[in-house]
Amino acid sequence: MRLLLVRHGQTPSNVDYLLDTGVPGAGLTALGEQQAAALPAALAGEDIEAVYASTLIRTQLTAAPLAAARGLDVLVRDGIREVFAGDLEMVRGDTGQGGLYMRTVFAWAAGETGLRMPGGESGTEVLARYDSVVAEAARSGAGTVAMVSHGAAIRMWTAARAVNVDVPFAAARPLDNTGVVILEGTPADGWKALTWAGAVVAPAGEGGPTGRAVDAE
């Protein structure tokens, strides 16, 4: 299966750098609406057979133009929602306290899945719910699936599951709004990242699972 993980369009909370992770969450800004409207053209070369979104409003609003352009319904699933910030909810992400959020997320991707977000989820719980939606999509038989999800969740899941992406790679590359990570694989055989925000992802040397971005032409 070809899996397109798409970050949602811009929200007011993004503008203010807030960890806004609760359901239903913020809607889109005017720019976010423009980003969502541009997705069908940006992904015109992809033979998308299913479109998923999380239970947060921003992903559903982002997914709607893409689904409409392909004549598809948006399949809403809780499993691909953002990592719940717990006690850090609505803290600015660019503060020391807010930095704990991403440190925890990437600790999960590095294997410390028993660690729990303060007042929130464990890595085991987040990976299980995300994996379940990916597995559902794989069982559907669709060749290419787009999932409109969230920045931290996409980066964490990809670093945890893609054989050619490690934590330093994902940590150094935030996804802009409507940025896309494209992977291929199956839940049984594993996943390989093909592109990250338009740049090709290739193995770096003969060592362990790592990646380097090769700038797109």
C-alpha cells in the first residue's frame, strides 16, 4: 500500500504556537482553507482510493476538498488524531515546558513506549491506535490511501515504523501545514518512507535505520 500522511492546514493555534490537541480542536485559518483547497492539485498524480481524517475538525476540513475531488467520503477515525498533550494542553510549544511534549513523542519513537505524556497517553497507546487505522486501510485493499493527520503524530509514527527514518531525521524536519510524508509497505512487512515534504528519503550508508533527505529538483 502507498500511504500518504498529510498534516492538516493552518489553524489559529498553529499561528500562536499552542499545543491544541483536544477534540474537536480549532478550525482552519483563511490560509489553512487555501492550503486545503490546494491539496487536490498537489496530489493530482496520486491514485488515491480512500481518504481518512482524524476526529479533530481541522483534519476533516483539510480532507474535504481532496475527498470531493476524488468522489470519496472522508473516513473519520479517532486513531489518527494528534498526540494528546495532557497537562501541557494549550502551552506554547516554543517554551521549555512545551518542549517536553516533543521530547516525549520522540522518546516513544526511540522505543521508550511505556513513557507517558504528563496527564496524557503512553507511547504504547498512541502507536496502537495509529497502527489500527493503518491496518484497517491496508485490509481494505486500497492501493493508495491519504490520511490527514497531525504533525507530531505523523513524525512520531514514521520514525517508529519506517525502516529508513530514525528519530534525529524526524526531529530535525518539522512538517509544514499540508506537508506530506509518503510511505510504502504493509503492517506485516513494515514501511519505508519514500518522500518527506517533497524530498526523497534514502538510506544513509550501510548502517542502521536512518535517513537523509535528497532535495527534490
